[in-house]
Amino acid sequence: MTNHVGTSIDGAPIGSALLQALRAHARMGTELLTAAGVTPPHEIVLLYLHEHGPVPQTDLVHYLARDRSTVTATLQAMERAGLVVRTPSPTDRRAMVVEMTPAGAEAAPRAKEAWQELERRTVANLSESRRRDLLAALETVRDTLNDVRPSADHRRPDGR
């Protein structure tokens, strides 16, 4: 195994490998998306809107699993880039509805193609069986980590 400087944690080979893979995946994804003329994480929003149409901004907050201020900043950047528009909800004056512009609708297929190419490159050296095993293992790890609650021994000083 190659030692990746700064990302190999002694006693945590799986976590180290996950971090190394995540960073390589993000780097390659950014390169592909940039070549497609899309800025990460704008593509995730565009793909969601392409599938669901106009949605309340709170739907994107839940989907992206980010805090409201981060999603608002992303949407503001996307508005400045001409990819989305936000308008007040006709049914809830406190809510905003997010909708793709024609430029956003044009960029969404390019974003999807970049993600599909990233998928091809990610698994290029894996057999179909190993791809299925990897997906199952990653889903198990994800679900396990999402279900874990911090033990008393690992809580922060403020009790969380």
C-alpha cells in the first residue's frame, strides 16, 4: 500500500484509505465538472432541480444535509451565475422557491455526464463483482456511521 503523506493515520487503515479515496474522487470530480463548465457543488443542486422541478429551499437544505446558511450561500452564487432563481413561495411568505433557469437546465446534462464519467473512472479497475461488494460495503459503513450516537467517553466537553 502506498503511503499518502498527510492522510495515513497510524492505527486507522480503513479511515485513511477512505479519506484518500474521497480526496482523489473529489479532485477528479472537480476536474471533470470544471471541464463541463459546472462548479461543485452547483451540480448537485442542478441535478436535484432537474429531477424534481422547482422546490422550496428547505428541500435543498435537507437533501444536501447542510445548514441553511451554507445552502443560501451556494444558491446566491448560483443566482449570480444565472443557473437558478429564487422567488417567494406563493403559499408561505417566509419560504423561497428555487427554480432552474434555462442556463441551469442546459448545464444539468453536462453535470450528469461528468458524474457518469467519474463513476466510470472510479470503478475502471474493478470487476462487476468487486463493484457490487464495494457498494455494499460503503452502504454498510455509511449506515453504521449515520446510526452511531457518541458514547459518553467520546462526547465533547459541552456534552454533545
